[in-house]
Amino acid sequence: MLKLHNILTRKKEIFKPFRKDWVGLYTCGPTVYNYAHIGNLRTYIFEDILRRTLEYAGYKVRQVMNITDVDDKIIREASVSEKNISEFVKPYEAAFFKDLAKLNIEKVWKYPKATAHIREMIKIIDLLLKRGFAYEMDGSVYFNISKFKKYGRLSRLKTRELKTGTRINLDEYDKKDIRDFVLWKKVKAREPFWKAPFGEGRPGWHIECSAMSMKYLGETFDIHAGGVDLIFPHHENEIAQSEGATGKQFARFFAEGEHLLVNGKKMSKSLSNILTLRDIEKRGFNPLAFRYLILTVNYRSKLNFTWESLVAAENSLKKLYDFIRGLSVPYSVRYKLYLTEYGTKLNAYQSRFQKAAFGDLDIPRALSVLWDIIYHYHKYPNQYDSKAVLALLYDFDRVFGLGLKAVKPEKIPQKIIELVKKREDLRKEKKWMEADKIREEIEKKGWIVEDTVSGPKIKRI
């Protein structure tokens, strides 16, 4: 039984799909005017975890992620660089997909671009004009928020705060600007434009997501996901224009991921604390260490990024990878130090994992189940079959996405295995100095021995 926190109702609800055969999931993607920063990447990882969890629960998912390739920022930056918008966005779009690959974010079903769906946007705007939810003014078209009685339902805005009869022509604005928003912008000099029944111009930012989500997922679909910063105005306006055009419910669930802070502060140019995946890689970190860090905090809680927290995440990831490699070490290398009657069936761990993952994506708790398995495997090595443990961790990784199957077992030379056995025999005989000399010999050959309760672990230096 999968439960999700629905921003529409502010409650955890049992998820039941709108259709029997597939789940429609629309996730907010990048505006490709620059490299994605780590706050954006946290949202994309959350959306990936959401889809993975739905699939783990047995659903077939059609996920759509938009690519915004025309808006105020893109036009402004393209003009500064003296490029047309398609030429300007190309390297940032390519970088976006490289970031996804490095973070093991799986490809989605569709990546529609805004500029390829202008016709669908015009159709919705035309419907809104005919139904009285929109009006033309000075060559532009605006949505009349006073006509949509449910406006503010998602973001919990109060009716008295609405500035009816006033207009805003910008793509992005803050919560103070609760005014009629632009659907179609009148053509301006040196800006890209398209022809429409209501005049030459270009779409506003909000209309693109309504057009693309409904084209691929239908007028009503299951889940709309993104970051909390998009609740207002973006998602609020999507609901208004979509339901105004169709008369039907837009998305049944809204799932929103919280902010990522850097050293306790919101990222901004003025603080010079905007970080990208490139900044993380320049410091020598594995990008998946950042993904691991994201998994340690619930998606509905703020995450404070520090370099120290990333170091801790990478150390944990290395320990996990070492454990995966260690499962393939021949059992003859290990020594049964003692017997115990302790026994826990692996399916109990799987049950705990599923309860956490299906309980509104409680991934930190799910991750703790993984470490419980590792702890008990080390403490009671004779009670667990290594292949079964490995298979279970691979099963968990369908949700975590940490690339566990890509961790190749270390092929330990037979000579090293023989030296380790010899060292263990010397230790049993309490010949510590001779055992230390063997350890030194092993290290000179590029390997290290770690003594654990389940026996010696061998890995490369």
C-alpha cells in the first residue's frame, strides 16, 4: 500500500492510479539557460526516486519531464551572448543529460521541449478565451484569476490577497505578485515569436507545462512533481489554466520536494554559493556520493549541504561498495569465529524496506534497513547466505539507484589469499610479529587486510 503526501490536501493519501494499466507522472525539468545547480539536482533525484518507487510497487509509469527552451531568462542570456535561443540552449541541455547520467537518474518516457509544442499551447489559450477565463490586452493574452474560483487552492492563498484586474507580464515572480498572469506575450523586437490567432508573440512560462502534460498524459493524470518553490506561482497557474480549459481535474496528486541549502543559506549569486555537479567533481567526489547524501534526508525536509556532509556521504558509499565487493570473496578466506543461534530471515528486512519506501518515500529509514543488514551480516556471518544478501541489496537499489550492480567484485590473486591464510594461522598461534611481517608483505603488493568479526577483509590500497 503506497502512501504519498498530497500538497493539494496536505495529507498522506493512499495512492490509487487514475488508469488501470499505467501511472501518469509529470515532473518539472530544467530551464536550459545555465548549468543545473545542486538544488535543481536534488529535485531531479527526488523525482527519480518517486518513479522508481512506483515501479518497485509494480506500476508501469509514463514519466514526462519538460525542457524549457524559451523564457525570459533564456532570451536575455542568448541576447547577451549574441546567439539565437536554439544555439544558446544546446550546450546546457547536453550538460543536463550528462548530469542525469552521472547521478544514475534513469531516462524518462518523454522529454518534450517547449518550442516544439507551441501549437498545443495556442489551442489551450484559444479555449480559455472562448470560455471566458482569459482576455486580450495590448496584443498579449492574460488569465483572469477572478474567473477561476478555486485559484489559490494548492498554495493556500487567501481570496483577499488576489489583485484582480491587474496584470503581470513576467515569467517568474514572487508570492506578492498574485495577479492575472500572462499566457501569450506580444511580439517584441529581436525576440523569437510565433503566429497565433490572437497575434504574433510567444507563450508565457506556465502554459507550456499544461500543454505538454495533457498531450502525453491526458487531461487528468496521476502525479505532478517538482520543488516547493514551484507551488506558487507555477503549479498554481497550471491548475487554473488547465482546469479552466478542460473543466476536469488536472493532476490528482502534487508531490513537492523541499529546498536544498548551502551552509544553512539559500543559494544566490550575491552569496557566491551556487554549486553545480562540476564543482563537486572538481573536488574529487563521486557524483553518486551526492545522490547518497540526498537519500539521507526526507524529500519533504530541507537539506543543508556542506562539504563535510558530502565527505561523510562518500565514506558511507565507499563502505557500501566495499561490502558489495566483499560478498564475492571466497568464503575460505573468512573464518567462522563462533557459532550463534541468532537468525533473522531476509524477507523481514525486505518488509521493513517496503514499509519505509511506500510510507511517503521514507528513504532515510529504508537506507537504515540496508545498514542493519550489513551490521548483522558482519556480526553473525554464518547466519546469512552471501548471494541472498547481495540479491536483496540489488533489490533495494531499484529504489536507491546507487549503482550497486555496477560494483565489480575485486579479483584477489591466489598469492594474496594464501598470504592472508598464513597470517591468520600465525595470529591463532599468537605469533604477532611474524603476522605483522606478512601484513607488510601484503601491503607492498598493493593490498590491505582489515580484521573484522567475520574474518579478514581484503581490498586494494
